[in-house]
Amino acid sequence: MSNLATKVAVIGSGISGAVCASALARNGISVTIFESGRGPGGRMSQRREIAEDGREFVFDHGAPYFTASNPGVLGLVQEWESRGIVASWNEKFGSFDFASKKFVDIEEEPSSQKYVGIPGMNSICRALTLEPGITSRFGLGVAKVEWLESEGSWSLTGFNGEDLGIFKGVVASDKNTFSSRFTNATGRPPPLDLSIEPEVALKVKEVPVVSCFAVMLAFEQPLTLIPVKGFSFKNSDILSRAFCDSSKPGRSSSSERWVLHSTGEYADKIIARTGFQKLSSALLSEVAEELFQELQRTGLHIPRPLFLKAHRWGSAFPATSIAVKEKCFWSGNKRLAICGDFCVSPNVEGAILSGMAAASKFAELPVSSL
Ligand SMILES: Cc1cc2nc3c(=O)[nH]c(=O)nc-3n(C[C@H](O)[C@H](O)[C@H](O)COP(=O)(O)OP(=O)(O)OC[C@H]3O[C@@H](n4cnc5c(N)ncnc54)[C@H](O)[C@@H]3O)c2cc1C
């Protein structure tokens, strides 16, 4: 069988899967990443958009930045900085209060160092998936992960029924691989049937999620009445945060680009109208317009943007963390790891910690078992 040389399959190329794959490969384990999206990054994505006049704009429409405090994560971040794929985003942040129509809590000194990928948030995952020992297959979602008892291996099948190969181990880095949300969205059973591993199934729980709309805006001129480059909103039912994408290091400054995030409540209200079906472009335009108009209500003289578009994140943030201590789920018998931000904390640092923990489980196995 052609794939026997490949040892571990990592499902998902978000930061948890990418960090895990990188650590496995550095440990001499050959890895194949399967990613249903067109490129790496997951919720640390970057999006290229073309305006009506043909101008191209790039936005970090998922996580705008991340922070780190764990020494192991900080060590990785330092390595990424030295490779030029991460830099500090040293701008002022604050809050805008709709009640007083004023900026409040503007940081004199940043409360924590903010990091961004260079030139996009997805650059870290991209660089990791290109490391030696890793084969990455994008646009290839895994529909079925089957344990072959007689071979002591896993067989993976793609969404179109394609045979993706046999693997000695599997890392599932997205909760949808085992959750009923996958069934709600696709009408199919989740790829990974955890009933074959009762001990893990007992511990893994459905994870409720918080949804979010991100709205991307490009302006000809800087928004000079905004004194900060990132802020949260107080007393808005619609907007939660705003970030000036074009102020990040390594980005083009030929236009002023902002990304707005909706509140979870606003996103829920819209999603209640449609379920998790693909949203019509009319509804996405309505969302974009509503968030933009709320921004205009700040009174900060926000002109009509050159470009305005909304993106739905149905599962932006896990609402609970289900493996805070262990950081991942692990079946040594079957060499199955489950990781992702939903295990540790709903942010990039939590996802990195979980990916690192999953890789370390494989490192504890006797060499002969892989
Ligand atoms: C709008 C928004 C704002 C955010 N703001 C912040 C912030 O300010 N700071 C911060 O630290 N974090 C923030 N986050 C959260 C952060 O982005 C996530 O915690 C982190 O990126 C999660 O990484 P992950 O690897 O666990 O999951 P993901 O990034 O979701 O990766 C999972 C990957 O698996 C793939 N996949 C799923 N199923 C399959 C399958 N069957 N086959 C193949 N591939 C599959 C998915 O396509 C995806 O690429 C934000 C997120 C969003 C959406």
C-alpha cells in the first residue's frame, strides 16, 4: 500500500494541528495533514478580496492577534519571531463606550504583548505545514476515520469517498470531527466514531460554541478620529471589537483596512433565521451594513468604505474547555489524539498548548509502535 510510509495523519491545519504536526515531524515521525479548507490556518486565516474597482485587499478575518504567557508557547513564539513569521503588534488599544460616545481605558502600556503572523495570521500555520517530514493536502476533508482492528491501523476516507490511506496514528484537531455539529451541518455522521474508544468517549463532551460575524472594511483614507488600532465596544448589542488590519507589521498600508467583530448574541440572532446553511449573499450584505452602521453611530465620522463584506464564523469560540489539565485526549492503544482550543482555552495560546500536548503523547510511545 502506497501510504504505509506515512505514520500519522493530522486532521486540520489550524494552529493546534500545525503545531502538533511540526512537533511530530521534528521527532522523526512522518506526518500527513488533511485540511478541508483551501489553505492552512483555520480560525487564524487571512482572506484576499477583490473590490468592484479591481483593487485587492487582504484581511485577517479570524483571530486578529494573539497573546502568550506559557513559557513553552513563548519559546515557540520566539522561534517564529526569529524565522520572521511572527512579530509584535505594538499599537495602542482601548474601548469605546456607546453610552458616553467616548474612548475609555486607552492603554498607556500594553497589558500584554500582542503577536501577529507575518505577513498574515495564517503565515505561522503555512510555515509549519511546509516543514520537512510533513505532507500537506489542502481542500481534502476527512469524512471517515476507521479503526482496522486486524491491522492495528487507521483508514481515512475523503468527502468524495477517496481512499486517503492507512495511518498508524491519528490527530483530530477539530471538535467537528466527533461532534453532532458536523451532522447538523452536513447531514452525515461525524468522521470519528468515539464509541470505539469508550474511555475517551466518556471524557469528550459536546462543546457549545459562540458564533461571530467578521466584517471587513477598506477605506481610502485613515480614520483619524480613532485614537487606537484595536478596541472593544461597551454598550453595543451588535459590535464587540474592531481592529485596524493595515496597522499591523508586514501589511500593505496603501489603504486603511479594519475588521469588525459582532457580539455573539447578534450572530445567534442571525443564525437563528437560517440555521447553519450557507448564508445568502443578500443576508451577508445585510449583516455587513448593520455592523457598519453601528460603527457610524459612534459619531467618529466614518466615511462609506471602498470595500465592505461579512464573513460568518459559526464556531468562533468554544464556550467551555473540556481538558484543561490534560490539554488533549489520548488513546495510547489506538494512537489517537484529539486536540484543539476547546481542550484548554478559547484562544490561539490554548490551541498551541493542546497541539503540543498531543504531539508529546506520541513521543512517549515505544518507537516500534509507529
Ligand atoms: C473572529 C475570531 C476572533 C478571534 N479572536 C482571537 C483573539 O483575539 N485572540 C486569540 O488568541 N484567539 C482568537 N480567536 C480564536 C482562535 O482563532 C482559535 O482559538 C484558534 O485559532 C483555534 O485553533 P484550532 O487549531 O484549535 O482550531 P481551528 O483553527 O478551527 O482549526 C481546525 C481546522 O480543522 C479543519 N477541519 C475540520 N474538520 C475537518 C475534516 N473533517 N477534514 C479536514 N480538515 C478539517 C478546519 O477546516 C480547520 O482548518 C478568534 C477566532 C475568531 C473566529
